[in-house]
Amino acid sequence: MRPVIYIRYLFYGFLATMALAFAVTYIIDPYRIFLTPEISGLNEKKSRAQGEIFFNRMVGIKTVQPTTILLGNSRVQWGMSARSQLWPQALRPVYNAAIPGSNNQTAFAYLQYAIRTGNIKVAVLGLDYLSSLIKINAAADKPVILGNYGPLLSTENSMAQTVKNYFLRIASIDGLIDSFLTVFEQKNPYAPDILPNGDNPLNEYKGYATEKGYHRLFKNYLSGIKKRLGRKDRIFIQETDSSPEFEALKRLIDLAKNNNVKLYMFFHPYHSTLQDLITSVGRREEFDNWKRRILHIVQKRDNVELWDFSTRSELTSEAVPEAGDMTTRMNWYWEPGHYKNGLGEKIISNVFQNNLPYPDRPFGNKLYPK
Amino acid sequence: MIFSSYEFIFVFIPVALFGFFFLARISHVYAISWLVFCSFFFYGWWDIRYVPLISGSMLFNYLLGTILGKNTNLNFQQKKYLLIAGIAANLLLLIFFKYTNFLIENIDQLFSTSIGFIYITLPLAISFFTFQQIAYLVDAYQGKTREYSLLHYSLFVTFFPQLIAGPIVHHKEMLPQFSLDINKKIRLQNIVKGTTIFVIGFFKKAVIADGIAPYSNKIFMIAQSDVPVPFFDAWSGALAYTFQLYFDFSGYADMAIGSALLFNIRLPINFNSPYKALNISDFWRRWHITLSRFLKDYIYVPLGGNRRGNTRRYTNMMATMIIGGIWHGAGWTFLFWGFLHGAYLTIDHSWNAIVSRSPTLLAARARPLYKSVAWLITINAVIVGWVYFRAESFSSANNILSGMAGLNGLELPQGIVSRIPVLQELVMALNIPTTVGTAAEFLLSYIWIGTCLLIALLLPNSHEFTRLRWINKENANSSRPIAPVFWRINRIWAVTIGVMAALSTLALTRAGDFLYFQF
């Protein structure tokens, strides 16, 4: 064979594979970023979207054009529901832009993006003690990790960046592999998913709960949290009363105020479940200081409401099934760090509904304004 | 600029290639000048501040080499002092950039001082071009060099395919190639073969090495945080790194060899299926071959080699490997890695001495069982070494090694246990803890490791695969691959290589730097 013919066939192989990869990734749209039609059994369930959650959220916000945006980490993503019927009509549509593992700095970036690209009127932010723990020598202006999306979230003229981001997702072997896995997992009831309104139905946890029982889920999570709390991380930078997290929170509140966005913030109910552990590792005072510091921050602002669901209540003290009990289903918790939608409904109900439909009040207190 | 980047593959290489062959039709000097310019551009793309450094180093060594190589009025002793001064200058430059902070850190610890760190960015490739030029000076002193032009010498040092991470080329195998007229014409056979080897390397790096990297990174990160790493995780982390490093570095070497071949330049082979080695000496004849050659010719032999008895021989071997270890990085773990390999080599040579005196052992050596055990011991010794090489501290390396030895206990993913009844019973009987939500990752890590192992052991390496002529023939001791798959110029291979090129391009979105760039 002549070398020229060899090179020609090599190019054919190259171009055909690239074209096929582009087409598959575009049609299956594993991260819901191209917004191609969703066909049941083919690409409706987005089991791999969590892997590109930053981009997924950006496209979601732009597409849904929400009036209310939910911000925070996995506790908000899993526990709060944008599709809840309890959201007042005036606050809909709601979009769940929470990102697992994220913090106030990420929340700030996404609120900024939502304000720039849409018509946000209300933001709901879950406040989390664990994600506020930082290295005591951290810089107060430590940049937040947003993958490639930092510039895109904050810049007005970002066409080149947008094109680059789409290109990097479609011309990607991960995109191709995730496309195949997306198709493969359509019929798996326990495959993860991210819904168009940003909610995470947490199918995989339904699987774990059935397979392992709640007792084990609690045990595993607690041992992880114990390690986390055993580290030297604290809420403040050494010898200050500040941290990148508190600074980001202040910026976020100001951003909301300057754009006429009403901000609802709340301490997660899971803190109540972990109170004994927090006390046993000697962090109780620090935990209270964290709450006090946030209360202090919001007290001079008029566009904010601060709620506390972290106090002990009947709901947050739900009994955990015994070891080996694989049938008892918990109503409010997946494990101590993550509550279920049911508890999230009660938060929505308490904060946004005048007539509370639940008999088990009071759950949570309004800390500010009194 | 790195090989596995859009700008290198789709812009730099085509422009460099076109310019080279276009200018070669006009003038040989223009063509070589163009390649030198391209090489500086390639180097400066990373950090332009260090272009003067490499230029200065190059000019200094060229001048010194010319003086040492010429029949000047200098006597033997004067030349010797000049050589020592030249080597010292090169080493001081390397020590300043690479080891200053390491030295400060240790002085601070030892004498409770607080000198503090100095902000120094390690110039890319400094370890490689320093060694390459020290070899040139030594050879010039020994009268082994010819009179080379500054232009050719510049290309010898900066030629972009080998500049950043080797192979560490030798002047006698490179400079004559720059003068050959035949190399100034497009040779389609070389374009085809070079492209094929480049794509194989690209695939090794972008698809395999970067694909397996997350599994090793995760485990070494856990180990660094002092969380005890259990048995299966420790093995998956160590094995994943073993293959990540091999496919990353040998992928780089293939891309270097392939891209050089496009310009009709042959680079020496740097990897010859090292994980097929049956003893540690064999491993070092197959792994980073050009570094081994340098260490042997310019450190081990000048130290006395094996000429002064066994004790001196083993001491020399140990010293050479420790220098090799610290060359890779300024850290005690690198030094210890070198020490380990020095110890391995000492044991290996001692064992060989015993075997050579025993007819029974000599006969057993050819048997499959002996070979299997030898392979198993060798590969495990190499893996243990890689754990220290990769870990950020001794404690994290020891954590992983404890895990591999079973001292951190066992842990299995519940998702796997619950699907295998026998395993479930065993886990319950032995009270082995299980983890939630890690089954897919656990399985994938071992699938990756299994696949890499099969590729490394069964398939021919890229030189064997493409039947490329080896210019460093002393290392051409390859055995016949178990799966004799060989490349030919035909449609099937053309399309296959095209598909591999596309998959590698698709993997660029996650491509990390080459591991050897840090050395």
C-alpha cells in the first residue's frame, strides 16, 4: 500500500470516529447541556449529570429562568425539592442549583450568574457548619474551585468561553463514555438522576437503603464525619473572626440586596442529628459561635430572613432502625448528614406557608427578623 | 507546550514540518535553523523566562566542549580542571534550581534555623539538558567528539521531541543525523511510521495513563491524610500508579520518537517492555534506558564500576542509584527509592553469583516456574519502589505498604459482596467490613489494572510493533512478544490508528501533564 493511501485511511478513521463521538454525545446529552429531546428509555434519566454538575446548573438556570433559586450543597440538593407543591405560586418556577461539596463561595457565583441571566426574585440558601470548616491559615480571599466555569459564571462577555465549554464536553471521551452509561442505566431504578428543575431524586440511596439498611448508612456516615471533625479545620482563620466562607456570605447578601432578591437562609436540620457528636468532639462552642457569627452578619441587613432548623425536635430525633433491620424505612433521614424531601417540605412549609399543614409544629425558629 | 495538546498536534507540528521541508529545498542551514527556532518556541511556550537560561547553558557548554575537544595549547591537567569546572557549573545550576529549597528545609530542621523557602520555579527540562551536556563535555575531554557547528549543537540540545523529558540523547547518535542530506527530503515511509508511533504514544498517554490516573491519585491522597488504607485499595492504588507511570512515560517517549521521525531523525528507544523483566538488572536495561545508560557511563564507570572488587562494585552501584533517585526529585522519598533500587541490584548481582556457581540453579533458570517466580519478585520489588516514588511522604508510603501487607485490614464494597453469595458468607463469617457506593469504582479500577497488565505483558512494545530500527542496539535484547501483533501499512491498521488518534484527541479534555515533566 502506498503511504499516501495509508495516511488517507488514517484520516478517514479519525474523522469518522470523531463525528460518531460528537453525534452520540449530542444526541444522548448525558449532562443535559445540549437540551436535545429526551426519549424515555434512551436518555431521559441523566445518571451521569452529577459529573458535570457545574455546567448542568448553568444551563438549567438559563433554561428554567427561575423566580426562586435553591443554593447550597448536597443537603439542599437532596433534601429540598424545586418541584414541591408547597412553593407559593408567586415564587415559581423554582430551580435547585445546589451542588454537592460546595460552599458559600460557590453559592455566590451561582446567584451572580442567575441574576445576570434571569429574573430571580428569591434565593434560598442552606447554611452548613461542616462546609464552613477551613484550614486556619487559609487566605480570606481564597478562590473557589469552579472548574472551568469560574470566568463564565462571573463575566458578561463570555461567548468564547461558552463555545469552549460546549466543545470540551462534546469532544470528550468522558462525554462519550457517559453517553453509553446513560443509555445503559435507563432501566436501573437505582441509577442516579438529575431532573430538569435541578432536583436529585436520590435513586441510588433508595438502593443503598434497601440493600444495606438504614443502620449501616448511619454508621458509615458517622464514622466519616467523626474523621472530618477530628481534623484541625476551624470556622475562623487563626486569630481572626473571619473566613472565606463568612466573607462570601456577606458578599452574597449584598449581591442579593443590590439586585432586589429576597434571601432566605436556614441552618440545616441535620445539625441537630449530629449535636451529640459535635459535643463529644469538643466543638459545641465553636458550632454555637458559627451560628452566632451568621446571626451577627444578617442583623444589619433588611433583605434577609434567617431560620434555624438545627434545634432538637421530634422530627430530627427519629429513631434509627436496629442493625440487620432491612425493612424499616425512615421518614425523614437517609443518614445523619442528609435529610429526605419530606423534611425539606416542612422547611418550605414553615418558611413560605402561612397555614402550616403539619401537626408537629414547632419545627424551626425564625431568628431574624424577629 | 506539551505533546498531548491541541496546539501541539494541530498547529505546531504541521507548521514545523511544512517549514522544515520547505526551507530544506532552499538551504540545509535554513532548515536546521527553522528547527532550532521551533524548538525554542516550543520551550518558551511554557515559560519564556527560561529561554535565556537554556540558551546560556547551551552556549557555555558548546564553547567549553569545543575547547576541550580541540588540540589546543592546554595540557592534560589543565583540560581536566576545565572539565571539572564545567561539570561543577552545570551541577550548580541544577542544584540551585532543583535542590535549594530541599537543602534549606533540611538545614532548618537539622539546626532549628528558619531560613525559609525561596521562590524558585524549576525550569522545565533542566535535569535532562544538564545531563545531556555533561555527557558531551566528558566525551569532548576524552576526544570522542567531532567539531560540530553551533547550529547543530543547538539542535542537539533543544530539539523539541526530546527536550522536555528525554530520551537523554547522546551527541554521537544525534549530531551526525543532522548533517545527512537524505534527511532533508520528505520520506513518506517515515511520515507514516512516525505518525503511527506518535499515535500509539498519544493513546498510551491520553487514554490509558490519564484514564487510570484517578484511581491512583485517590488512594495516594487518602494515604496522605493518614487514614489507614485497606488491603484492596492499597493494591489498586499502587498498581494503578505502576501502570500510570509506565504508560505516561513510555507514551511520551513514543510521541517523541514518532515526532522526531517525521523530520527523519531517529531517537534512541527509551522503553523496552520493562514490566516483562525477570530480574532488576533486566528491568533497568528496559526502563528509561537512556538514563540508565547515562548513569552507567558517566557515574558508575568513572566511580570504578566493577573493577575493584565486589564491595567497591556494590558501593558504586548503590551510589549511582541514589544519585539516580535524587535526580528524579528533591525529596527523601526519591532518594530512598534510589537506595531501594541500589539494594535490589546488589541482591540481584549477589544472587547471580550464587547461581553461576550452582549447576542445579543454572539449569532451573530456564524453567517456567523459575521465570514466573523471578518475574513475580521483580515486579513486586518495582511496585514497592514506585510507592515511595509516588508518595508525598514516608508516612503515606508506609501507610500504603502496610495496607498492601494486610496490616490495615480488609474492606470490600457492599455492592460486590451482596451479588456473590459465597463472598457474602465469607464476609459475614470473617466479619470483614463493607463499604457503600464504591462497587463500580472498585471494579473499574481492577478492570483498568487487568487491561494494562495484559497490554504490558502480552503485546509487543511500539518499536517491536512497528519494526522500527533501533539506534541504541545494545538494548535490542527483546524477546518475542506473547501476542505477536505487528503493524503493517494496510487499510485495517490505517483505520485502527485513525480511531486511536480520535479517541486520544477526545481524551485531551482531561489530559494532565506528563509525570516526567516534574523531573
